[in-house]
Amino acid sequence: MRPTREQAMAILKKYVKSESQQKHAMAVEAAMCYFARLNHEDEQLWGVVGLLHDVDYELYPEEHCVKAAEILKEEGVDPEIIHAVQSHGYGICCNIEPTNMMEKTLFAVDELTGLITAAALMRPSRSVMDMEVKSVKKKYKDKHFAAGVDREVIRQGAERMGITLDELISNTMLGMREQASRLGLEMHDDQ
Ligand SMILES: [Fe+2]
Ligand SMILES: [Fe+2]
């Protein structure tokens, strides 16, 4: 089946209990939906792929992207979605290469949403709403900031998509803005 957003959320919550992991899934979802619209593609499908991409990570961190296939198959999810989910670990935890634009986008935005979230939380507003591309870029270049975020994956991701790093950052951020309150990244002016 091709899950609705509600069905995908239910699957996510069944396997991922950590709130920060759920928020990560929704941040990737937000970016995927934005890029789907830009590419005139199926927003619901891209969003669901974003929501489900780390479904196995909390329970099986050592078998990330491998267990996901089993879980999603058991949940009756379409092979197209399973392939896309697995491909985000290309070169890291699996050898399924991102081929179509949906898969390339997932690969590119996964780590970047983490960088953008970390950068947003450093701001006085603790928000993505008043953030600019150049401030994200500064954090991208600062290797000590959010050191767990793999810059090479982001760089390679933009290259695979055939867009510039600035375009990737800008559109990912715009996607996350659309869901800022869901992500806890709306404006906070209680500084
Ligand atoms: Fe992952
Ligand atoms: Fe992820």
C-alpha cells in the first residue's frame, strides 16, 4: 500500500518513540513535500518517504536501512517506498543507490535538516522563520558546529540533484518553515 500521512505517522510512532527522532522524520517530510511541489511530483508520496526513512533506526541502529525493508514490508508498504527509504543510506549503511529525483532529494535533505535545526536552535528566536541561507552556510563551513552532521553527504546530495548548495539549503529551509510549529521551530520571542 501507499500509506496516507496518517497511516505513515502511525507506523512511525509504532517504531520510533523518541520525540527528537519523530521531529527529525517530520523535518525531512517537510523538506520532501516542498521539493515534490517544486518538481511537480506527488507530494504525499514524497512526504511519506520522508516520514518513514528512519523507521528502523531507534530499534536497530546497527542494521539501519536493512531492517527498514523488513518492517515496511510487514506493514504492507509499497516496494517503491521501501527502495526509496533504503537508498538514503547509500554508501553509509547500504548499497542501494538513489536513482530517481525523490530518492536523490531524500539523500540530500536528511543530514541538512539536522544542520538547519541545530542552527535554528542557536538563534535568539530559536526559529527557522527568521533564518537566512548565509547563516546556515556559515554553520555548514564551521566543522566544529554540529560535528555529527556529515557535510560531504550534503555536498554530494546537491550534486546528485543537480542543484547548487545554496539552492538545496534555501529550499530545505523553506520547506521546514512551512511546518515550523510542528517542528518546534516557530518564533520564540521570550528571550
Ligand atoms: Fe537514516
Ligand atoms: Fe534521517
